[in-house]
Amino acid sequence: MKKRINLQYMILTTVAIIATAVMFTAVFYNIIKNETLTDLSNYTDVLVSSDAWGIVSSPENVDDKNITANYCGEIRITLVNDKGVALLDTEVDAYSMENHKERPEIMQAFKEGKGKAIRKSKTVQKDALYYAVLLDNGCVLRASKEVSSMTSLLISSLPVTGALCVVLFMVCSAFSHFLTKSIVEPIEFLARNMDAPESVKVYKELVPFVTTIRRQHEDIMKNANMRQEFTANVSHELKTPLTSISGYSELIENGMATGEDITRFAGEIHKSSKRLLTLINDIIRISELDATSVDESFEKVNLYDVAKSCVEMLSLNAEKNNINVSVTGEDVYVSANAQMMEELIYNLCDNAIRYNNDGGKVEVIVKHYEKDGKEGSMVQVSDNGIGISKENQERIFERFYRVDKSRSKSTGGTGLGLAIVKHIIAKHPDAHIELESEEGKGTTIRVIFW
Ligand code: ADP
């Protein structure tokens, strides 16, 4: 990154220096050209209006280099008649010159009285500037001078421009190095101090970037901690039934269990392996819900039908615990994942039965719902069981959190049921969950779809 910024600065500097040199040469060349043309025009006017023209143009003096040098200096004078034939020239033999009628400055002078033109000289490094005036006698008097061409100006200024370029390049490279460092340094510092990003002072343009990075970093750390905790919990939860299976089977293997003990131990092994299976199923399910970011398939689901089927599945459990379960309400359709809806209602009803008192009651209500003029659908599972204290209400949706561990385990709980419910709600953007509970009185959990 540093290298790239540096390189870009350097390229920019080089281009800027070259462009400036070319531009200055062009401006300079333009000034020279205009000044020369003005000189030529003044000079021609003076020649025409004074006797000097007579001296220079008299046939006997044209060939006299001293006279022409005195009057003309570096300026070349040509006289062309109305047919374009050169009558005299201060530099070459007029008779050897080709017809000048088509020369732009001559044509313009015949037409407008005055004419000018610039042409490349035969020697590439020079440009010839021409200024022509129409005389009273119908001839055209042309003055011309050669000036350095732009290429030659550029070439001649090359040593100075080159030296300037080197100096500027060095200054700019030092400056770009310093600038790059000042841009990149806070970012590098932030990268090195990711664990304490609050302490990093950055310039204001970087604040949104740092805020996002900070938030992402916190999320990553939180997720990492959660995963670590989850793995530790999973290992611990799996260890208990496995230890029991291993212990009982070892006793049987060693012949230390006889008669009735064998049956009892086999029963314990069976119970522990069932528990292991439930646990593994729940772990797999929560990992699946964790992994998939977008819901697979949403369809029209009748929550009333789902509730009835869940209660049906749990009827044996309810009977065993002497719990009366009822489902009331109406057909309510929501757009949801059918399997997830079944898991959600099943988990809520299962808890309402398991954390109830002997002879208790569970009421499932499915109906349309309205609040503040907003219409929705609702599934409500209420029980008059043991209830949940205020401080525990905030935590029961955490993975493996149980208020009463032994009760949960003895009733076949894994501590993952409500965590799965929370995940399912999160996967349905229109749904939210509400919990009302009082210790010793009972619990009501409501899922509302807007
Ligand atoms: P578990 O498998 O232990 O039931 P859950 O995640 O389903 O795990 O529930 C977490 C804890 O919340 C339970 O252990 C229990 O203490 C409490 N809980 C859940 N539902 C109820 C309820 N209806 N009444 C009382 N306590 C409940």
C-alpha cells in the first residue's frame, strides 16, 4: 500500500513536471512568436514609410551585404510583384526563387493589404515568421525572420528543465514519503492495537472506518467467545451420559453386576444413550441454524394446525405428568418455514408441560392479533407451572442455560430448546417473541408475526 501510494505520487510528480515544462515552453514560444511578428510589422512599416526601403531595394544595393546587413539585420526582405514573381530578396538570388503568388502571407496581403504566416523552416529547429504588406505600386513587400521552433526551445531548455526535474523529484519524493507515512501510520497503529481500538487516535476521515472495524472486531471476539463457551458446554454435557454409559457397561463387562443389577444397569445405559441422542440432535440442529444465513423455504403455514399436531405428539408426556393441555383459536396463516414452526411450538409446549406442577394446565391459543392498529398473528403458550424469576428470564434463551439443572435433566431437557426457538425467531424477520412469567404462578410465551 505504502509503495503504491509512493509510486503514484512519483508518477504524478513526474507528469506534472513534464507538463509544466512543456506548457511553459509553449507559452514562451508564443510570446516570442507574437513579439517577432510585431517587430516585423513595425519594421516593415518603417521601411515603407522611410527612405530606407529605397536604399535596401535599389538593385545595386541588394547584393551589397554591408548595406543590407545595416538596414535589415537578421530580417530577410523580399519584394514580390502582382504576378507573384520575386523581384528582389536580401538573402537569395531573386531570379532563382519560385513563384510566390500561392504563399499564404502574400495571398493575404494582396487580398487584405497585410498578411502573416508561420512555416517550418528547412532546418527543423527553426520556424520562419512572415509579415507582408501591399505597396502602392501593387507589389508586396515581405519581411521574414527565423526563430527557434518549439522543439528546439524544448531541447535547448532541457539541461535546466532536467536539473529542475531532478531537484523537484527529490523534494516531491521526500514529501510523498512523509505524506504516505502520515496517512498509513494510524492504520498500521490500529492494526497493531486491534485489542484496544479505543486508544487509537485517527484523523476524522478514518473515524467511520475505525468504528466499523471496531464493531466487527467486537462481534468477532464475542462470537469466538460464544463458540468457545459452546464447545466447552457441549463437551461437558456429552461427558455426563457417556461417563454413565461407560461406567455401567464396565461393571457388566467385569461381571460385577448380577441378576437384577444387570437389568437396572442396562436401563441406565439405555436412558443415558437416549439422552446423548437427544443432546446430539439438538446440537446438530443449533449448528445448522447457526450456519445457514438465509432461510431455505418459506411457505404458507397454518399455525393452528401445527399447534394441534404438536400437542398431539406431546399428549403422552402430558398424561404422564397429569397435565391438561388445550388448543383454542382459529386458522391463522403465516409465511414461514413449516419445519421450524413445528420445532418452535413443540419446544414451547414441551417446556410448559415439563416445568409444570402435577395436575397443572397448559393453554395454547392461536389467533389473529391486533395492537396499535397493526394486524398480525399470534401463538401463545401459557402454563400455571413453576414460573421463572425476573433475573432468570433474561438468560433462559442462552445455550445450555437452565434455572434448575437437575429438573431439566430429569425431564429430558438439554438446555438448548429456547436457544433453538430464539434462532428460529431470528430467521423469521416478521416474528418476535414475548415472555411473561412469575415465579410460582406460571409462564406465558407469545410469538407474534406481523
Ligand atoms: P431445557 O431443555 O432445559 O428445557 P430450554 O432452553 O428449553 O432448555 O429452557 C431453558 C430453561 O428455561 C429451562 O431449563 C427452564 O429452567 C426454563 N424454562 C423454560 N420454559 C419454562 C416454563 N414454561 N416454565 C418455567 N421454566 C421454564
